[in-house]
Amino acid sequence: MVNVSEWKDKKRKMCRDSGKSFISRTGKQILPKIAPDSPKACSESCRKDCGNLRIQKVRDIFTKFYDISYDEQSLVLLRYISLQEPIRRRPGITDSSSRRLATFKYKIENVDVCKKTFCNVFQISLRRVDTLQTKLKNGDLSPKDRRGCHTNRPHTLDNNVRNLIKSHIGNFPS
Ligand SMILES: [Zn+2]
């Protein structure tokens, strides 16, 4: 028996994850994701090299990004984000508090960019990046972010995801 509302939820999630237009649960039309016109989304005073991103490369990355599943997208994003531990650790500071001081670096095409431009390249929310960063900080890198995905066999899914990653993520420039 097919559960219609469940199927609709699934379809909606697929559209959202692949950046396509869809009608939300509340009946709102969500517009498709469109590659940014200009990679740089931050102000002139930004101290990163956001202006050095090449639009052609950004569009390429953007297109590939919306061609893969949500879990794969998360892993791709993590490839561009790195966690920087604080350089100086004062005695007495515990691990957890030094982790709180850790900062993140975003590097696309060997260009250091700020968080704002990073989100703009992928047309994603700051919140999505924050969620990933929390996982990075906690050392939890497995693709656990399975919104709307219910399965009794998480290990089977893990293997499938892993295989997909092998075939897809190799296409992303670092
Ligand atoms: Zn910037």
C-alpha cells in the first residue's frame, strides 16, 4: 500500500535537496536554486580572497553539488571546510573550551573565502554550515544527517552512501 503523504514528503525532499522548485507543505512555491552571478557575496572590507574565485569554477562546483544526494553534499562541503585549533593553548584550558575557540577555514579552488561567500557559492544557509561545523568539532564526520530518511538498516545505507561517494565526490575539485 502506498502512503500518499509519505510519498509526497519524499518527493519534496528530493526536490529540495537537488535545488529544484517545489511546493512546500504550507503550499508555498519554493524557487529553484540558481548558480550565483558573482561568487563574492561579502563586503569590500573582507580580508579573505573571495574576489579571486573564478565564476566558471564556481558554476561547475554548484552544478555538481545539486546533482548528488543530501548526504553526499554534506561530505563535499566538509571537504572545503577545515577546523583550525587555536594556536596557543594556555595551561588550564580544557579540551572542550579550546574546541569552542576553534575557527573554521573555507577554501575553494585554493582560494581562502569567508563564510558568507562560501554559502553563496553553494546557495546554502549559514545554518547548514553551522550544523556541519558542530559535527566537525565533535569529531562526528559520518553522514548522519538523514532528514526524512527512515530505515531499519542503517548499515546497508551507509555502504550505499559510501559507494556513491566514491563515484561522485572524486569529480569535485579541491
Ligand atoms: Zn569574503
